[in-house]
Amino acid sequence: MRIVAVAVTYNPDIDVLAQTLQSVTSQVQHLVVVDNGSGNIEDIRSTAAELSAHLVDNPNNIGIAAAQNQGVAYARAEGFSHVLLLDQDTFLAPEVVADLAQNLLALERDHGPVAAIGPAYYELNSRRQTRGYVANGLWLSRLSLADAKRPVASDFIIASGSLIPLTVLDQVGGFKEELFIDLVDVEWCFRARKAGYKSFLSPTATVDHRLGNDTVQIGTKRVAVHVPIRNYYWVRNALWLARQPHTPLAWRLYFVSRSLGFLATYTTLVDERARRLQLMARGIWDGIGGRLGPLRQ
């Protein structure tokens, strides 16, 4: 197994990026940084060079899906067998990649080809561990990984920290670039699921990850707060996904109800409420109308 890590960057905190890359470089055979038009590209270039990472320098922000596809294309051209996707602020504990690789081989031996395997990450803002999700008819089950010892099947796993065989990407296809950002990993996992490939979470692989810039407390839950433009992309892509044939019914209902929840939360409990309302209204319009791609303002 020859693994290349693909880290996508966009105006990263350089110290955080350096920690992220350092946490993975000794665990893989090679490292690629794909930058999406960052203003601090020279700092990124220096950081990548210090770790002998290959840099793909996009002059503009082409979106996370397109950037990930560039990393996959590099992996394929250079003869790697697997890609490990990373965000710019995901810290891997030692031996995480070895854990994922060993579990992936065992799953393939027992179950056949696997779409992807990812870590049971700890989300720093909400201060909780991720869970698995499985659709069953109208219902969506949430699976705790607290007592799990072996990988748990999940309808989707987040891209950051996920290990994916290139053979599966060859069969399922790459990431949908028209989504630009948000739910790109979910859409790909659903598409892989439809093609017969399951995704898994390894409860023994530990990763620290941060969703959003902050959180807001709603009852017993802490909800991630992103910059306003992300509200547009999430709502738009969620409503588009709710209309796709490869999206399970329970997830279609979830995306619609969650979009309504976004409207209630982000227009009453956080900053820039009017701006967020405007963007989510357009997201609803574009999602229902199937208008994807980068938002043109």
C-alpha cells in the first residue's frame, strides 16, 4: 500500500498548517498540498518545501472538490495506491494511518472492496467524538463509537482523515466539483454506497478536528458556526442532495429538516443575521433549481 496524503489549503493559519502536515508526513509515503488561491501562498510554499511536499498552486479558489480531485490525479499519475485526504487543521496522532490501513485491509478481506475508512475524530469546538450514521427507511440511526473496538459502518465519513483506495475512485468517480464546498464527502459516500461500497469509521484512530469557527449552544447541543457564505453552500447542496436518487430517504428528510433548522439558528442566534438569511434564501432557490458551482455575487 503506497499512500499519499492530500491536504487542501485556503488562507490557513501557517502554524496550524505546519502542525497538521508534520503530524502526517512520517506516516505516509508522500505529501501533496493543494492550495486554493491563498493570500499567504509564499508561507505555504515554504512550509511545504520544508517537508518535501509537492505543492499544487491554484491561482484562484476552485473549491475543495476540485482541489481533492487534483490531488487524486497526482496520486494516480505517480503510481500511489491510496489517498489520505486532509483539511488544513486536522491533527493526526501517531500511527493513525497505520491503524486505518490495517483495518482497511482486514475489511477488504472480510467484506470485499471498501469505499473509505476514516478516524473517529474528536471535534474541538463541540468537544465531542464523531458518531456513525445509518439510514433505515425513514429513520436515521446515530451510532456511538465510545465502546467500539472494531470499525463501524457508516453511510458517510468526513473527508478529512479518510483513506480511500484509488481503485474505488476509478469505479465510483471523483468528487463532485459543482458542489464546490460542503457535503462533498457526503455526496461521494452516498454515490459509493449506491455502487455497493461501504464506508467505515475506526474507533481506535484518534484525530483532532475543528468544524467551523465557533459554536452556538442549542439545548444540549453545540452547533458549529461557519462564515456566512458557508450557510449558502450547505443549504444549497443539502437541498440538491435531497433530490438525488442515490440519497437514502432518511437522509433526504434530514437535509430538508436541517435546512429549516439552519434558517432558525443562523438568523436568530449568531452574527450577520440579515446576510445569512439572504444567502440561505438564495441557497434554497439554487438548491431546488439545481444551480450549482461557485456562488457568483
